[in-house]
Amino acid sequence: MSNKQKWIETTLAKALERGKERKEFKSTSGFPLDRLATPEDVRGDYESTLGYPGQYPFTRGVQPTMYRGRLWTMRQYAGFATAEESNQRYKYLLSQGQTGLSIAFDLPTQIGYDSDDPVATGEIGRVGVAIDSMKDMEILFDGIPMDKVSTSMTINAPAVVLLAFYIAAAEKQGVSPDKLNGTTQNDILKEYAARGTYIFPPAPSMRLVTNLFGYCSVNTPKWNTISISGYHMREAGCTAAQEIAFTLADGIAYVEAALSAGMDVDAFAGRLAFFFASHNNLLEEVAKFRAARRLWAKIMKERFHAKNERSMMLRFHTQTAGCTLTAQQPDNNIVRVAVQSLAAVMGGTQSLHTNSKDEALALPTEESVRIALRTQQIIGYESGVADSIDPLAGSYYVESLTDTLQAKAEEYIARIDDLGGATKAVETGFIQREITESAYEYQKTVETKEQIVVGQNEFIVEKVPVGKLLKIDPATAEYQIKKLTDVRRNRNQELVQEKLAALRAAAETDANLMPYILDCARLYATEGEICNELRAVFGEYRATEVL
């Protein structure tokens, strides 16, 4: 009998006779949590499962010095209304100590429509900035040197188009593509699974993803060509274990697509990046990040036979969990975001966005954005957690949780492999059903108060007036459409049509479409015009019904 078992049968048993524990404790992924972890609960030896920072299997971090070298990139996701207004917000954030930009695009931009398209009515500038052409991108970065900032763009179906606008705008600043540093999200599989801002069917969409890989590997070597995103699947309701599994399964699909397109794994894998959510269960989230890092290293080494260690590194951006924010008592969200930020940092994130307290109600105000940014700065400069690399390593609880989450994720990936991979798993609705079921189970725990949400289902106070919220001026749409009309009036229409026709012809072949899209972008062809040429060839995707 082990010492732990002796403790269970003696000391613990006596305590439980005197009084029961508060509840049955489970992880957010549904498995029971042991009340006490000991060395016998940790699998493997130190060298093979932990190792050292900057070395395989990267459990302890992808950089040898981590935050002792430099802090994570503080990248606040922002964008609203027009390029002019968003430009002012970016300059404000940079002046307050933000170290990277993250662009939020409005819904029409995300699904490839111009602001004057009837489909865009009522949505222009509402959930992000409206970008119709390279002209808007020039305005967005007016006075911001594009070779001096790292820029993340949350754009997926039309990622090739928005990156083309970005490259062309940088050229107007005198900045060559090889000097650009940043990330395009460019993750279409999670759009089909959870988010819904897709345009084209899976096959041509995957072609566009790998076209961007191929172009950037030669022309923009500092650019992260994809941010494989578990965040939106977690927002839709999946568990921590599912977030690891579905994200890495998508990563496997993108690697396989690039290999099928004739690329060498070590030529592109080092520029793959990932994007995770950070939720309230601090220690489970820390373990999630560590498990994901170790599992991806194993996949790249053993499955894809990568030789370059950089190809095995899971580098990731984190955003605190929007779905945990409550409209009730919104000041409580400041505390939630602080806990979630701490989990991301102690889990070894490379960059971090902290949500603002009022985002359950509206786009954030300047004041609430500043508090969110200050949360990161206090953790980085005052808390001391950035002074040590992987400070929770060796915790029996964290290590056993890391092992369990990795094992659960591997089980899911095996099931997805049996279905034919992530693309097939999405097409058959498997991933969507899993997410929906997890969301339903969680909601039941909230409604029965098995899961307490402070201020929402317990510790409720009389409704108090909400402070000032950011509102988008209704005149934004009219102004944006006028700008777009001016762009069309002042460009070389004949040359634009010639380049659009060349793009459509290229789409009928196996050519890499990035150079053709860039030719259109430089002449101020609009996003809608470019996407419509591709729609004419590729068609549009209709979602699988999931019950």
C-alpha cells in the first residue's frame, strides 16, 4: 500500500466522517479531480516529459529565458467604425505601452463584402473596422511605421486579400514585405466548426491558406502565416481538453495540406502560430498550455518528421475569455480578466490580449481598454511571476493535470484521424456536435448552480446603472460608403478590370493566387471585387446542419 493510500484510509477517512467536502470536484473537461496529487500521480521522467525551456518537448516554454529576456507582446485587439477612428485608438494604445497591434475587422470585411453591398447594411464598423481597399489600410496605419510594429489580423476567409492590402500599404510607406512582422489568423477550419465567417467551400479555402504559406515563406519571412485558433471553439463551448485536440487537429490538417502542395515541412512550420483562450480555472488553464506545447512538439517530430526544432515549437497568442464576461456587475470582469491573464502568463504565452470589463455590453471605451492593458502591465512588472521560467513546474497537481489533459486530447485526435482528419470531422459535423454538447452540459451546471457565476446566478445585487458605453455613430456607414465611391472614381478602372480578370483566370488553374491578388490590391481594387472573382470560380459554402 502506498503512503497516499494509507493517508486516504486513515487521516482523510476520519476527516470525511466529521464532514463531507463541499461538492464533487471536476475539471471543466469533465474528468474528476483528485483531491491531492503526489509524485506517484506524475507520469514519465523529468528529461522526457519536462526537459528545459527552449528544448524539446518544450513543456517548459519555447524560449530559453522566456520573460526574463523580454515580456510577452501586449497586443490589445481593437478596431471599430472607420479606419480614421481605429487609427486614433491604435496610437492611444501604443502611447499607453502596448507593444503590438491586433486588428478587429467589421463583419462585412470578414466575409468579403464591400461597405456599399446591400449585405453590409447595418453592420458597417459595428464589431470592428471597415476595410474596403488598400486606401483604408493606408489610413489605418497613417503615422504608424509598419516596419516598427507587430500586427495581428483576425481575418480568415479573405486573409489573402487583407494581407495583400497590408503589404501594398506598407510599400506605399516605403517598407518592403520582408520587413513586415505579424500574423494573419487565416484559420478557416475553425470558421466552419464554430465561428461562421467563411466564404468558400473547404477545398478552395485550404488552397488559399497554403497559397499564403507559399508566398510568405519566400517574400515575408518574419510573418506568421496562420494563427490556428482554439479560442473561438472554446468561446462556442468546448472544454479545455477539446480546445487542445481540435486546435492541434486543425494544425495537422494545415500541415498535411502544405505538404500535399509540395512544401517542405521545415520551410513553413516554424511560422505557424496558435491562438488559445484563457478561462477562470487558473491551474487547469496553465496545464492546458503546457500540454498543448508538449503534444504539438511530439506531433511535429514523430508524425511529420520535422528536423528543425523551431518547427516543433508551439508559439501562441492568448485572449482572455469573452464568454466568461457578465453584463451583470461588469466591474467583476476586471477580476476575471486578471485571473485569466495570470494563467496565460504562467502557462508561457507569447502574446496576450486582455478583454475589457464592458465587452459584454458594448465595444470597450478608452478607459476600460486602459484598465485591461494595465492588468497585463501589473502582472508583468509587479507580480514577480515573470521572474521565473515555468514557475509551476514540479507541482504534482499541475504536472498530473498536464498529463491528463494531453491524454484526453490525444484520444480526441485519434478519433478525428479515424474520421479522415479535421476537414472531414468538420464536414460530417463531428466537431460541431462535440462543441454543442459541451456547451449544453456547461449551461446546465450554471442553471442548477453547480457552477457559480458571481453576480449572475449567485451573489446578485439590485441592478445598478451602467456607466458610459461606446456607441458607433450611425453616420459611419454613410462616410465609409462615400470614401469607397471616391476610391473607385479615382483609380484606373480599365487596369483594375484587367487585373481582376487575370485573377479569375488564375483561380481556374493551380497557380498561387497571392501575386494576382496583390496586383489588384495595388490598383485599389476592393475586397468585394476580389472576393467576387473568387466566388465566381469557387462558389460559396453552405453549412452542415448539426442537431
